[in-house]
Amino acid sequence: MAEDLAEILGKFALSSKELGGADLDRAEINLGVKECQLSLIGKIKGEKIVNYTGVKSFVTAAWSYPKDLRVVELGPNSFQFFIPGEQERERILGGGPSIIDSQILVLNRWREGSEEDERAFNEAPLWVQVWNLPVHWMSKDVGSKIGAVFNRVKEVIIPQTGSKEGRHIKLLVIADISQPLLRGTIVKMEGSTKWVSFKYECLTIIRLHCLLAVIMYVVLPMPSIFLAGSDTSSLFSESQSGWADVTKFLTGASA
């Protein structure tokens, strides 16, 4: 930022009053700091600019109507959510992923300068299913160990019932969404190796452009996404079926 300021200053001459500037001390910003400490900073990661009114309506309902919620737009796809209740803030931060108009909303606690720190918004919670596991591997310890390929594991769930596809372990992880999502990983045990595959869940999809909220339960196996390449028209295409294009959110493809 200092380099940007120097470049700007080098382009034009400043008057003596402009050069004088202003000196602030901590006491003068304390009120603003205290207010911001009751807030979360959220950024919607994607190319499409989301409507403020739609974001406010979405978070109000998705977060179960937090008391005295106030939403302030900080810039394109950047918002500050004032939530006075500490327990409500922690509950919202600890929840699963929120998807708005096929793009993920990443939340962080406010700290000085956080709204300008893009790297702070590269991590997001995702629900991941781990498949192709032997039945005797169905344990929380195994899930935590396999989930270590992500940045963090927040929760491990062992579904009690299976399906025609078999059984799986369900993980709530913190993943680096600035990188391609993992398709799976190799697990080693007693000299042998086994490939386990990942499927990603998106629970809340909302289409803001038509003001229609759609609740979906979508499970996308990563191999099918990667094989689809740039043509995702056969997988929840917005133009053909009217549903939000989940595959473009997961792969980072442009609309």
C-alpha cells in the first residue's frame, strides 16, 4: 500500500495543506474499534457482483435472524456484518459454507485492516464426503487423519446408514479455496496404498437475480467435475435447468 501511495503522490503536486495531513491517536479511533469488534467481515469469492439487498435477505434468513443484525457494503462483494451478540457471531463463524448466487461467502472476525487483506479470505469451510473406504476404517480417528490433507478438520461424522454406493465418512474441513479442490488422496497402511475419493456438498444455494431462494442438497464427485472440463452444461446448467450452476462455483469457471 505504501508503494501505491508513493506512486499516486508522484503523479501530481500537493499543496501545503494537503501535505500537512492529520495525525490520529488511539483515543480518537477507540469508538470505531469497539463497534467493529462486534462485527464480521465477509467476502463473496467469485466474478459476479452480488446485490446488497439480496445478501442482506440471505444472511438474515440463513443465520436464523440474528438480533440487531446490520449489514454494510464495503465494496464489490465485500460486506461488514454487525452482530452485537458474541454467541451469535461465534455460531455463525462455526457454521458450514454459505453459497450465494453460486459463489461462496467467506467470513472472518474483524481486525484492523482485515477488510483489505485478501489472503485472509482464502480459507473457507466445506463439507466433504470420503468414499472408497473399507468398512473397518469407519472411525473418527481415520476421518481426522485423512482430513489432514486440508488446512483443518472441524468435525467428523460417521453416518449410521449406508447406500447403494456404500458407506462414507463426512468431514467439515477448512480448505484453501484459492487452490483447486482435491479429488481425493492416497492412504498408506502396512505397506499397501489405497485411493480414497472426495465428494463435496453444498447445502444452501440462492439465485439472487430472480429473488428466488432455492434450497438444494448437492453432492458432486470431483472426477466428474474434472472430466467435464470447461463445458459444464450437463451438470446443473443455469441456462438449461434454471438451477444455480454449482459446478462453476467449485471449479472456478467463469459464467
